[in-house]
Amino acid sequence: MGGTPDLKLSGDFHSSIRLKKKGKGFDFESKVSYVKKYVIPKYDDIFGLEPKRNKEFINEVFYPEFMQKTKKQLQIL
């Protein structure tokens, strides 16, 4: 494996990303075998977002959807 990988080329990487609860937080993972073997060791924080984008994602996407689904599950909508 050489050069710069294009993880969007086949779509396998992006379509395999899953969010898993880990302790009190969350972790992203991929079920594509080459990701664990080649990509993660080379690009340590491949699933992460830069701090600004991470905060935006949590505030604008994750939290509102999480709250909506939680309220629906608890039947308090």
C-alpha cells in the first residue's frame, strides 16, 4: 500500500462507520478490515473531527436528534 488513500473512492469506509457507546462516551469504528490494519495506525484520529467542527456537529446535529429520539422513546413529545 503506497501513496495517499482515497477512503471515499469505493465508499466502503464511509458506509461502514458506526457509533458505539464506550463507557461514558462514544467511539467511532469501521468494520472494514483494512481500516484497522492500515488506516488507523497511519492516521491516528481518522474518525475524529477538528475541535470546531466537532462542537458544531454535537450542537447542530447530534444533540437535537438525540433529544428528539429520547423524547419520542420516553413518550414526552
